[in-house]
Amino acid sequence: MKKVVKFGGSSLASAEQFKKAGDIIRADKERSFVVPSAPGKRNPDDTKVTDMLYACYALAGEDKDFKVQLQAIKDRYQEIIDGLGLDLSLDDEFKVIEKNFKDKAGDNYAASRGEYLNGIIMAAYLGFEFVDAAQVIRFTDEGEFDPETTNTLLRERLNGVDAAVIPGFYGAYENGTVKTFSRGGSDITGSIVARAVKANVYENWTDVSGFLIADPRIIYKPEGIDTITYKELRELSYMGAGVLHEDAIFPVRREGIPINIRNTNAPDDEGTWIVESTCQKPKYVITGIAGKKGFCSVNIDKDMMNSEIGFGRKVLQAFEENGISFEHVPSGIDTMTVFVHQDEFMHKEQQVVSGIHRLAEPDHIEIEGDLALIAVVGRGMKSTRGTAGRIFSALAHANVNVKMIDQGSSELNIIIGVANSDFETAIKAIYDIFVRIQI
């Protein structure tokens, strides 16, 4: 049995946290492939190493002196090395980094050094082999992740390797130029490694004991989620649930590898299991609630639009021509509404409106801003009657005006549109009706 374990930045922010991670890895001999993030914050007022690297490289990019900033980064790592009692020097690595900064190696290279250096320390601490992610994780010339080439390279490199550390967050183009994933991309690396080694489990260790049904900044001590499917997680992640990078699902989903979200500071907690499918009945009708503020709706009215072939395509073409992606498109017989991010749309709204008139010839267009979208997600909704009715009832009792409600064909989620000002109230009302009254 093989396990891939990924540790987040908070789990590796200091020597003390490193030791916790080391104890977790050594407690199970099956934890043989480790993916580390860069050191995160040691306290609320601290700075993540990745942010320190970005700031340091910004000075280098302006041909300003950056030695003080680079020394501060080196000191962070030296503090970890000394705290672990390692006989390890990163002097040569920092000389290379300094030279590459001066040679304008790029933001991606700069940001990747956080994981790279932490990987070297982790490998030395565990006695594992170090594998540079730039050698085995490949991006296309267009900057897109190349999953099949990567899978081949990783399998070949790790063939016969019993234990290895592969830094998260970055890979490289064919020519060796370093390219990073988006922030939080170490989650993706862990998933990629799990696929390559055909792991039985991908453990993602962070600073929380799995997923919660709702945002703890809105709901006081929300209930945890024991088991969630890939599809449910995708819906929640897309709407802002941020424990795991949403793209981390794809590499393991195709292999049926479960993900276990665990807490480095509470290793005995079972955490949340993310699985392809399950016969386990959820504790509640809903699995989770998530949402985002900052949307606006573009409401298009046209009599008999349902019988006009290509009407929807023409409307969306106006958004495409202006480089604006849509979030949600509910429609009726004579109406069609397009939800977009307000900050992207507001500077081009009149160009889009004129484009819709030119392409689709609607009867009327109305724009409404300052909206929020909330996703209520749960595999239990499919077999439960009256879920939408309970949501409407809860929101009505909370005096929340529903701007839009739409249920996907999979019956896995219901999307609700409300005013930004009602966002928190709506989530509390939904949580109460499905969770609190059931406890």
C-alpha cells in the first residue's frame, strides 16, 4: 500500500511544525512520497516565504539591491534547519538563486524556490530521496499543465524509488524554464504524484480537520463533513470553499484514488474523505454550503426567444467579444439571465449591452449589481423531497429576498442568488434549517 502525503505551508512554517510532520510520516511506513509546500506563517503577523520571495524578486526586477530581503529568506530556512538539528547548508542554493534573480529568471522561478528549498530540507530530515519537480512535472509551450507527459516522466523517475520528496507548486516547460501552478498548487502536485505512483490514498495535511459544512467565519463552530464526493467538492470549491485547490481533484479522480484531508496539529482526527462515490448516507440532507459575493446579473427579455434558434449563443457572443466569462445562465420562456463577476463586467457593461442588442435584438435589458451566489450542495438532496421548498421557507423567515434559484440536472446542487447584504444572513438561515434543527 502506498500513500502520498502533502503538507501545507502552515504545517511546515517552523521547525516545531516540521517535527509534527515528520512524526506523522514516520508513524506509517506506507507514507512514502511527500509533497511539501513553502513555509507559511508562524503567527498571524508573520509573512509567508512565497510572499517574501515575490517581494525580493520585485526589487531584483527593478535592478534594486535585494540582498537584505534574500538574507531574511535564508534566515527563515536556517531557523528550521537549526531547529531540526540538521547538518545541512543551503549556501550554494542561495548563490544560484541570487544569480538567477539578477539574470531576471522570472516571477515563477522566484515563487517556486520556497517549495524547492523546503523540499531539500524535508528530504534531509526524513532521509528520503529528493526529486526536483522541474524535472518531472511538465507544462506545454502555451503554459498549460501536460498531464500525460508528466505522468510518464514521474513514473519513470520514481520507478524503484522507495521514498521520495517532490516539492509542490511548480514544474517546468520542456526547455527547463520553471512554471508554477496558481496559488495553492501544491495540492495539485500531491494529486499528480498520487496518480503516478498509483497510490491507495492521497493524504492532504493542513491546519484544519477536514471540510466544514459552512464557512466558520459565518457559522459559529459548523459541523464537519465526514465524506464528500469529487462532484460535491467541485461544486463547493468553485463557490469558494478553500481547503483544497479545486484542480487537485482531476488527477486522482480518473484513478479512483481517495483524498483524506487531515490536520497536522490534530493527527488523530479522521478528517474528511473525498471519494468518487459512496453508499454511505450523509448525516444531513446537504453536504455543504458555499458562496461568493460580487456578481451582477444581466437580464435579457425577448418575446418568443425560446423558439429562436441560436438566441443564447448570440447573447453569450457579446460577452465573449469583450473577454468576459459568465458564471451562471438561468433562463425562462422569454427571459435569459447571465451572471458575471461585477469587477470584470462593470468597465465593459455598455459595450456588452450594445453587443447584445446588435447580435440578439432583445426587447429589453436590465442590469442589477451587488449580488451574491450561494451553492447548496448534497448528494442527499436527490432522494429527499422538498429541499428547494425548505430553502425558500428558511430565507423567507430570515427576510431574505431571493433573486434567483436554479437546480442542476444532477440534483446535486441548488444555486441561489441574493443581495450582497443578505449573503451571511442567507447562509445562516440555510445552515439552521438543514443542520441545527437536526442536531
